[in-house]
Amino acid sequence: MSTPQPPKPAKLVIGLFMKNRDLLTPLARRLIDAYGGLDLVSAWMPFAYTDYYEPEMGAPLYRRMLSFRTLISQDALAEIKTETNRLESGCIESGARQVNIDPGYLLQERFVLASGKNFTHRISIGRGIYADLTLIYTKGDFQTLPWTYPDYADPRMIAFLRQVRDRYVHAVK
């Protein structure tokens, strides 16, 4: 028989992509107010793996990743996704989103994103939100999965997430 254990706290990581990079500062301030200070911020990365969002958001699109100092409960991910959806809704212009916000969390062994879309590998976590196991950490590095989005498999993203993981490991010691 397995003995239930409380889940470990997780490192909150939020990705934002947008055409208008000036939106980052006000959105980051709102996220900091909600989730605490930033621990790490990625460089701007071109969002170049799909043109799916271009009809709505325009082009070119850029991604920035934010990592937060304060650890979160893994159970909080559905609520955080609900809140980031509200932030996205506040950035609609002429019926089109100006930003896409992807919250997730990182543990030593995995990186999980929240999604409002169900799929075969996603697990419901409440509030109409699903957990997407995006990357696993094994054999000394992050490994992609068959469904990992190409931008999360990008070497620049993996390098950023390695830094976040290093800080997480240090924080939980």
C-alpha cells in the first residue's frame, strides 16, 4: 500500500507571448503583485514554431519567460491559469487577444503547463483546466515528450528552464 505524501511546493513559471513587447511591463507588474517577486527572466525569444496565433495577434510574436521566487502549491495551478486568462481578457483589442499567458510549474523531475484544452495526455485539475506534462527531467537534463510544443523544446527554452531548476533545487534544500 502506498502512503499518501503531500506534494512538494513548485516553482511558478509563466510564459507570455505577444507582438507588442511594451505589454510585458504592465503585465509583469500585475503578476508580481499576485505571485511575488521575480527570480529569473528569460531573454526575448522569437515565437517562430507556428503561425497559429498570427491571424489573431499579428506577427512577429515574441516570448518572454518569468520565474517567481515564491514557491506555490501544485494544487494552485488551476486557479493561476484562471487568473492569467482574466489578464489575457483584459488585453483584448478589437476582439483580438494581444497576449497569450502560459502558467506552469517546475519541480526537480518535470515541467508542467496549464491549459484550457483537453487532450489525451492532459489531466483535469479542476475549473476546466488541464495539466500538460511538457518536459521531464531525467538522465541529467530535460527531455521532450511526443506532445511537447516545439517552442518548449527549443534549446534556449531548455537552457532557461535548467537555470530555473537549479534555483528551485537550491531553494528546496
